Amino acid sequence: MRWTAFLILAACLNVSATTYAQRVTVKLQNASLEEVFSAVKRQTGYLFFYDRELLRSAEKVTIQASNQPLESFLLAVFKDQPLDYSVKDKTIFIKPKPVTPAAPSANAARQEVTGTVTGTDGTPLPGVTIRIKGTQAGATTDVDGKFKLNAEPGDVLVISYIGFEQQEVTVGAGALSIRLKPNISALDEAVVIGYGSAVRKSLTGSVSSVRSKDIANSPVTDPLAAMQGRVPGLFITANSGLPGTTFNVTLRGQNSLLKANGPLFVIDGVPYLEESMNTTIPVAGGNQSPLAALNPADIERIDVLKDADATAIYGSRAANGVVMITTKKGRAGKTSVNANVYSGASRVVNRMPMLSTAEYLAMRKEAFANDNLTPTTDNAPDLLEWSQTENNDWQKRLIGNTANQTEAQLSASGGTAQTRYLLSGTFRRETTVLPNDLAYKRGTGHFSLDHKSKNSRFGFRVSANYTGDKNNSLPSDMSYVFSLSPNYPVYGPDGKFYWFSSDQNPIAPLSRTYNSKLRSLITNGEIRYTVLPGLTAKVTGGYTNTTMEQMQITPPSSLNAQSSANASTYFGDTKAHSYVVEPQLEFKRAIGKGDLSVLAGTSWQENIRDGKRTDASRFSGEEFMHIMDSAGVRNENLNYYMYRYNSIFGRVTYNRDGKYILNANFRRDGSTRFGPDNRWGNFGSIGAAWIFSDEPWMKQLSWLSHGKLRGSYGSVGSDNIGYYDYLASWAASNSAYIYDGSTGLTPSRIANPEYHWEVSRKSEGGIELGFLKNRILFNAGYYHSLTDNQLIDLSLTPQVGFSGLRDNFDAVVQNAGWEMDLTTDNIRRDHFSWTTSVNITIPKNKLKKFDGIEKTVYRDKYVVGEPLTIVKGYQFQYVDPANGKPVFWTKDGSGGRPVEFTDFVILGNAMPEYYGGLQNSLKYKKVELDFLFQFVQQEGGEYNYGRLANAYGMRFNQGREALDRWQKPGDITDIPRATTTQANTLFDVYRLSSAVWGNASYIRLKNVSLRYDLSEYARKIKLNRLVVYANAQNLLTFTNYKGIDPETQGIRLPPVKAITAGIQLSL
Amino acid sequence: MKRISLLIIFAATLTASCNKYLDTPTPKTEVGDEKVFATDQNATSAVTGIYISMNSLNYLWANVMMNFLAGIHGDDVYYASNFEDYDVFKQARLLPNSTYVERFWNAIYSYIYTANACVEGLTASTTLTPALKDQLLGEARFMRAYFYFYLVNMYGDVPLVLTTDYRVSEKLPREKTEKVYDQVVEDLRAAKQLLGDNYPNGNRVRPNKTAASAMLARVYLYRHEWALAETEASAVIGNGNYELLKDLNSVFLANSREAIFQLQSVNVGGGRNTWEAQVAIPANATAGPLFRLDTINLIRKFETGDARLANWTGTRTLASGATYFWPAKYKVRNATPVQENTMLLRMGEQFLIRAEARIRQHKLDDGRSDLDSIRLRANLPKLNTALTQPQLLQAVESERKFELFAEWGHRWFDLKRTQRSTDVLGPIKGAEWQPTDTLYPIPAYAISTNLNLTQNEGYKK
């Protein structure tokens, strides 16, 4: 049934032609071929089909014809053109004239010239056009990049190839070896967009890209880490420095009050389920990043689609932008085998300097004196029982080790102009900065095959990524040890772990284990067929299958017997699979002076996730804790959903003269995340661009090589909410809880079948300028987005029995901002080149409207008119010099203890004020150096911010600013006096106040890459290519932040700085 | 024209097929509303869900919190260290945003939601076995009454929510305590009719007819309906299935003959039995107890020879020389199979209810004899036959204190309902004490989300 519908659609799109006269009357002087074509089309109804690029080589035409048969007219027109044509049905196809070997000449000097054409990396380039300057004679290269032609010495050969700079070579003696440089004008680059690709110059929307070189230069596990600082509008922060952990990704600000604000990820054209496979089992550093299943080395490019114009084709999932990841494909040519190995070491970027034992004990004694208390063995073992001299640097001991990483990749690629393949395998091992022997290990296989028939009408491609990883980690982040007393004993006199009261021993948690195994298969493919000239039908599809097994063991020996926690093992087992099928029709045709292209398609998608967490305890012994069957008690928790998604979508693009471009998108989406009556939503956009530098009146400005204005407006949505909030149902209680022989059911939720899509209305305007033959490129864009119908948890008064229900709320979130990037080609000489690119984003976020906020849980968190990312807390005023107690602002001016929420002020904004990156690429002969600085201007909570921070003087160590604490009447300071009880210095207020909120800006030398190309020596040992290199990540950080790290903030394992060295070679 | 009609056909077929494609089934971890009260098994699970929610976790309301934290609020229990969440109870300085003031309210109303959903679903169902339907409906109404009994005793007037329709329940104002009690009595009477004499599976972990009587006896006592209280308590005491167990160490065992209604221990991973034992009994041989019995107000007040001191309290002298006592009615921290369940209603209380009801009706001898039953079990001599009514009432208060300490806030509620709180607790709680402290504040969050709610006296700003 669906296929029938599809075919009907195909039929609808097939424009029927009417019969017209086959004679033409034309009188043209010095006209372009396009003008001729349009005259012919008008009179005969014949359509012309051609690549606009081809017409550039065409000569102007002067012709006069009166009622001339079409055929002879065309012959006349094309006589002196480097072009040929053929007629089929009612379409005239324009193609280049076949290159014929030059006619044998009487000149005896003519000789056979041979040569090879390769890219800068030495890969042979097939299909390159070689022409003898000033003649039509020439040749093309074969699969191995080799060519042969007859020429005279002194002839100049013009070598041209799409995507490469044209080059001229003078024929001399011997074989020619020609290396083509890639065309460096970023404007001619093809970028990946939703359901297609486009040339950057003619884009109407906002798209930023990261290329494989920059990804490959970063010694990281997750592709997201390689994108930090490189994309305007995209703010990425690490959650932890442990390998494989998640990142926070925000594109152009937080649109939604719910936390779901990540972009949609699309891999090779197929939407990817960007969801961690972890069950709720805790693990240090948090869940595993779903993108860690993708090997950065297998990525060809990443294009980030930002505005409505670029994203609306993804409709309901596009509110937070779309990240298009394209994996590597095979290259035509003889089989090339590449190997790449690197290895290196890493450490945490920073450790926090703390008080020494002597300083700490002094502060403790002072605290007891201040409180008029006598230390006892119960409240002050650190003063009375523990060593008074031992000085442990817990951070050094637990997170201060050196981790190492090794990655090895082997790939083979090759093929013909018709069929290309790539096969690669990568192994990566990365250890951690913890003292245990912990590691993240990953093996990935990547396969890509694409084929097209000889006449290019039929083609297909398939690619598959298989990843298996093993993560040996710990159940919890060890960074919390930073505040342990520096004289805390690890072992008691009996040689066993020392336990005080209900404290956690600092070393015991290291004997707990967390292991996970992930298997991920991501496959996708496409089959396309050109049904009629200009009309292509294709079906893309994808299938993913991911499983994750987790096991966390807490052995009894790692537990304080005082606490009631039981020795247990948590087993996690999650399976997820998904498929997507997307039939599409693409139609391209020249209409008038422009090109029209139309895309229409539908999409069916299903995701199923089936997870189980089993908590097992009562093992017969510690050595059996990894065997589920040996547990005496097992509790199971299930997690299951089935998600389906269905859409129709379309796009129309009209490009007139390459100067005026109009683009419109439409998508209608249905999602099972909504009640049956609210499943469907319509989204769309319109975008336009004007390349004013191509206007004749602008051509006089020789310094302006490119100028474009673009703008777009559209609506996109978000369905990123729970799966079943509309469904009235009861959920099973924990299956192990049997009560009087029966399991339990409890109501799942207050179901609301009424809620519907959250919609973002986005507009954008931009200008792109190129100066001095595009050696300077500047882009500036302003974006504005209003997201309404906010899908939130409507809080209910507790007497209802549930805390809330999912509903739309009449709240509007505004995101607006500036994005700019500037690329300059500072020096371009034969042996030395230097380019610089800088990008900056200035985002602004505002809760524009939220009627009735006072009736929701959000009233304590948000303020209308302020950003969603504000942080509220108490306003610290001063530490009273008389008694060392802090004083806070209160609404009633009493100066006493402030009241939670009532006396809150806005401390600051957790979103950066601006952020960006600065990249420099230098090349001298065979040496290349790239380095990237990332900069972020922001505020954040310092290490003593948060409900878990402890007062100065309690049995916890403090940072070195504690030395500035109030000690005697008259001391002027911001640090309160030492005390043994939080309440004495209102520390429970202080730790949520402006006193511990401050500047968290930083500049980070994110990436440095140094490469030395030794290929010229390598050829002697039959290697095509040999490069040695060194890379570094997070090498230097400049910050005034009071805490461990301004990127991760709080008490977490900070990112690591890594230095690696490697070698890359090709056969 | 033809093209347009084709497009319309296309769009129509596509939309039809798509809607079908999007009709996904109920996830396998859930049961659709329409199926819950359709089968005996699902309906039983729905009612069972109430008990499981009450007892699956600690520190919500039932088990440890109502047994020990309510004891801290009274004069029988205190906590080992300073902990603000508990100290507000100890020092009678509860605030509308105190953790447990809000947590109890939220937890009990969530149980009431499930009970209401069961009452609605069971009433509407036509496919259940009639006898089972009655049993389950009786259980749901019993539990609803049980929850409201605690709500009115903790918070005073409370919203009387009897529906799952949030559009109705979210606006309800506080209902007069007497009206809430009327509903409690109505539910318990209905439950008494609906429930059978026996426990469905022989385990005393679901209410039966006797449990309904026992709860009615308590409610009548609290409402000063002495004759009715006596009648109901007599019905329980006269039932041969129950007895005042001689062996104090057996009273709190699962399915003991003293038990009228217990909550089964369900979260028994690691061999855990009741939460009470898990929390109260020190973790190892050298550790001190966390929830401690008050030495001055309770331990030293036991009459000499009271067997309950020896059998129902635990004691330990720490290295520092200090001696601490803990509530040891529950004795089994870990054991498989489970040996103890959390007691909700037991015979001891019924004797005390009847004693008080009789004495109030001037049946002094009968009342005294009920008190003596309790005293004899505790190895204490009988009361002096010459005691007057006020003296006997004083004896009831005292006997309840030693029999029911660290159980479901009995002591706290007793002092309140007999207007003795200020006399007894005032001196103990210190300067913060006010007569209005007998009621909790209405949670701040509840008021801020339902503007129809008012605050209790003594907690208004």
C-alpha cells in the first residue's frame, strides 16, 4: 500500500511535456549559451539539462536563424563550442566534447608525453583532464592517475580537476609527476545538508563544518571532543575526564525548559538514536557517550546545521539543531593501504592546591576554640588520634596519575571511477588517571562501498560501523577525596582499612569495580536510480543494533560496616535497535535562467529499547560476586519503550543565475510520544540568499571577491520528552517485591493525552564577505529563536497524589545571538603558508514569558525576563569583622538568617557570555603546525559552591584561601571564621551565596598538532607516504577559577591533557 | 486536475497508513488502565501495590519514620547526633518546609491516590470474582481510612481527596477534622462489611474484618465514643484467632497471634527483615545505636521488674563508658526466610483501648482488669483495686507509654488527644514549645501550589 502511494507520488512529480514546434527563429548577438537555450525552450518546449559549471567554458554565440529546423540550429550553435549535446525525448543534454587526441602533425617534434597526477597526499587521481593550452587536444588520467598524450616540448599542459586548483605544466623531457592542490576556496566546498549536499557558496542557511583533518589531529575518544571551540554557536563541555563519558552539547542556547536540549545527530544521512545505553547503575564520570561508539578517525566531516532553513527538513527534531556526521568513503585509484599508530600520555589538567596538614590542624584547633568546644575522639579524631605529621595529597594519590593511550588504525581503500571501497579497523586503549589498572578499550571496524553504473543512472552505497568497547571503571568519581583531611589514615593498626564512624575510607572504593561492554552496529545505505533525466528516485535506510552489558561490584571489604549498605552486584543489560527507511524523489531541471531542484520523501522509523537492571546480593562469597546465579537475592528493574516516527517532507530550491537563491522546506511529522490525537505536526522554513558580488555593478570592486546576504525564517519542533506521558497505565513494582504472594502495580502517572509539540520559530540573517580573491573570508550571522508551547512538568499540589503531569505551558524562551567567523590566508608562498581562523559566538537567552510561573516548580528557578541559565542564591555582603560571621542580604533588611527562595537573588548566569576558538595553521615545506585556542567567558560555582560544601574548620580540608579566614576581631576578609558546625557561620547559606560564585572563564590551548611529511624519503623504500606527527589536547589552561576546572566545574574529575606522537604511512 | 486528485489520494492513503503505523502497543512493563481491574490477578496486584509502596523504602513515612521519628517528636526516642531534619521534631520547632513535614504529606497523599484509584476501578469493574472484588474493595477502603486517620492526627484539618481526577482534587480546601473522621468511620464500616473473617492467604499482612474492627475501636476512642470503642475492641479481643502473647519476644514475629495487621517486609535484599530492625539495631558489636530510647523520660520510668524493659529494649555501653538503649521490639536485622513484619495493629493496643473506654464509662473494674492483662504479661503486679477514675486514666496513659513506645507515634498522639502535651512535653522541649505544636504545619509547598489551603495556628508568618 505504501509503495503504491510512493509510486503515485512519483507519477505526480513527473512533469508531462507538451508538443511544440521543432523549428526555431533566433537572432542573437554575443549571447550566452543560456540565452540561446531559453529561446529554444520557449519556442520548442525542449528542455536543456546541463551542469552550470560546464557553461563557463562556453564561447559567446552570435547567430541568426529563421524558422530553422532545431537539429541544424543546434549543430550551428555547438560547432565552435567545447561542448557537445544529445537529444532524448524532449530533453537536450549538454556534455563536454570528447577529448580527441590531437591530430598527427607534420611537426616531427611531437612526441608521446606520459605522466601521473596525484593529490598532495600522493593518492592517484583518476579522471583528471589534461589539455594542451590553446588547443582542444588532451587526455584524461586512468585509474592509476596516469595519462599519455602527444605534445611538443615547450607546450603548456593545463591540468584541471573538480575540487582542485588548476595547474599548468610545461612539457620537458621525461615523465611528468603532477601534484594537484585541493581547491582551498572554502566557498566551493560541498557541505552535507539534510537529505543532500550543497555548495557552500549557494547555501541559504547556516551551516558550519569540521573537517577530517581537525578531527584526526585530536587525540580523543569521542568526536565531540574534537569539535570543541571549532564551531560557532555550538558549545560543548565535558562532564568528566574519564574516557568515553558524555558531553553537554548545546547549539545556540537552551530552547526548552526541560533538560532535553541536545541536537539531532545524523550519521551518513540516517538519524541516530543519541541516547546512552547505560541503565541506572552508577558509574564514575556518568553515562557512556553514545557517540563514543563512533571512531573519530572514521569521520570524513561533520556539518552542523543551525538555522530553520538548514534544519526544517528534520522538522520535529530540529529545534536544537542537527549535526550531520559523514563517515569516510573509498577513493578511486589503485588500492592504497594506510596505517596510522599513535601513543601518548595524559594527566588531569589541574589539581587544586589544598592546606597542608599543619595548616589544616591549626584551622581545626581554631574551630574548636571559636566554638568553645573541647575536641573528643568522637568529633576530632584528626586532632587526637590520627598522625599529626602525615601529609597526604589525596588528589595526587587518587587522580594524579599518568594515563596512557594508544591507537592503531589500518585501512585499505581503492576502486574504479564506478566502484569504490574502504575498509578500516581501529583499536584504541586509553587508561585513566586513577591508581587502578583501569582502561577504556575500543575496537572499531568501518566499511564503505559505493557503486554507480557506467551511465551513472543507477547507484548504491552501503556503510557499516561496528564498535565493541570495554570500559573498566569505578562506580564513583574519586575526585571527592580532595577535601579529605590530609592526615586521614588509610589503614588501621591491624593493617585493614581504617573506618571512622560512618566515613568512607579513601582507598576502599578502589576495590569496587565497574565493567561495561558495548557492541554497536550502525549500518546505512542508499540505492538510487535516475528514472528520467533530472528525476532520481532513491531509498535510504539505516539499521542500528546496540547492546550494553554492565556489572558493578561492591564487595563487602570495601564497605564501612557502620553503614547499612550491603555488598551487592548490579548487572545491567540493555538492548536497543532501530531502523529507518526513507524513500525520496529528487528532481532537477533548468527553468528559465535558473535551476530548480525539488525533493520529496517520506520516513518510517522505529526504535525499541529493552533494558534490565538486576540488583543481586547475598552471594556465597566475595569471589562469586560476578556470577548472577550465585546471588541469594535478585531484584529486577525493567525499562522498555517502543518509539515510532513517521514523516513526509519536501524541499524546493531555485537558484537563478547563481545569484538569487530561494529555498523552502516542509515536513509533516508523526511521533508516538504524543497522545493519539496530537501526534502530527507541520514544520517548514523559507530561506533566501543573494550573491551580490556577482552583480555586474559590483564587479568593479576588485577587492571584494565574494559577497552574500542570506536570511531565513521557519518553524521547527521538539519531541524530546518522555515516551509514554500521554498513556494512562499502571506500572509493575519491583518484581522481587512479593507481597502475600502477589506482585504490585501502581499508577504510572497522571496521563495527559492533550499535550502537543513544542515549536521553535527561528529567524536568521547573515552576511558573507570575501576579500582579495577570498583570501579573507568573513561571515557574520544573527539568529533569533522563540520557543513556545513549552512542554514541561506542570507541577500539581501534592494532595493530588502525583507531583505533576506533562503539559504544554504558555511559556516562551528566546535565544538570540551573534556568530562570527573570520578566516585569513595570511601568507601563501611556495614553501610557507599561514592561515588563521577565528570564531566567536555571543549568545543571549531569555525566558520571555511564563504566565502563571508562580504555580509551578519553576518559580524558584527562573525569572521572567532573565536567562533560563540563571543561578539563584543568597547575596553575601561581608564577614562581620567583629565576630567573623558572614552577613547576607535579606528582603526584610533584618540582617539575620536569610530564608531559602524568599531571600534569593540572581547570582549569575551559567551560560557563557561569549565563547569561541582561534586556530592557526602554518606550513613550512614539509612541516605543518596547527594549534587551536578555545576561549570561554563565563561565571560558575567555585569549589565551595553547592549543598555538599563544608564549613571552614569542619573535618574537611579546604583550598589555600582558607588561610585568609577571619581569625580575630578586626580582621577584614570574605572567608568566615573556622567552626565545627555549619550553622555557626551560616555556612549552609554561605555555600549557596555570591561569596562562592565567581569568574569561571578560561582560555585553553585545546589542540596542537605538528606534522612532518617524510614522503619524499619514503618513496625510496616503496612507501607512498610517510608522516610523523605529535598531537596534544588541552595542553595549557589559563583561568582564575577557584576550583578544579572551569569546564567541568564542581567536584568532578577534570578533563585530561594529552600528548601523543604517531606515525602514518601509506603503501 | 488529475494530478491534484492523485495527490489527494496519495496524501489520504499515506496519512491513513501512518496513523496505523503510529499505534504502538502499551509497553510491556506497564498495564493499560483498562486492563487493571479486568482480571482478578491484576486487581489484586493493584491493591497489593499500596502495601508494597508503603514498605519498599525506608524514610518515607510508614515503618521507621512513623515508629521512631514520631517518637522523637514525643518523649520516648532521640537521635544519636545533631541532624537538622530530626532536630526540628526533637525541639518542636517544625517549619512548613521541614523535610519530613513535606515528605509525609506527599507520601500519604500518593498512597491515597492509589487507594482512590482502586476504589474507583473496583467499583466500576464487572469482570472480577464477586468475593474477591469485595475483599479488595474492603482493603482499599480500609487503607484509605488508615491514611486519613494519620493525616488528621498529624496535620489537623486536611483536604479530603476521594477521587483521582486532579482537576477536582487540586483545588480542594482543608476539611474539618470531624468530617474527615466521618469518612474514616464510613470507610472502616464499609470495609468491615466487605472484608472476610480470614486473611486471604492466611498471612496477617492484609486487613480482614477484625482489622477493620480494631481500627474502628481506635477511631472511636479518639472521637470519645467510648461505648462504640468498647464494642469494637471486645469484638477483636473475643475473637479466638488473636491473643495477648505471653512471650514478649514473639509478639513482633511475622503472623504472631498478637498481630491483627502487619506490613510484610518486601525489600528483603541481603536478607533484610523489617526496616525498623535494620535501622535500630547497631550494625556491629562496637557501634552505638542511631535511634535511642530516652533514658530519663522512658527507660528510668519503667517500674522495677517490667519485663518490657528487658525484652523490648536493647542496651550497649560504648568504649567511652556511656550506655545507650534502643527500641528492640524488632530483633531480626537479617534472616532468610523473613521472620518479622512491621506491626500496624496488635492485641496489646486493643486491651488498652477497651480499658480506657471502659474507665471513661465508669466501668472501673472491667477497665482495670484490661490494664492488668497488659501488666501481667509484663510481669508486673495487678493495679490497686482502690484506684479512682482519674487515677486509672493516669494508669492508662502510663501503661500505653510503656507498651506502645516507639510504635506509630502512639505516645505523641495520646498526649495530644488527652490535652496533656503542654504539661508533659512543654518542660522537655524547652523554650520553643507552644501549645500549637501539637499539629504539624501544612507543608509550604502544598500551600503554595493550592491557594485554597490555609496554615495551622502557630506556623503563620
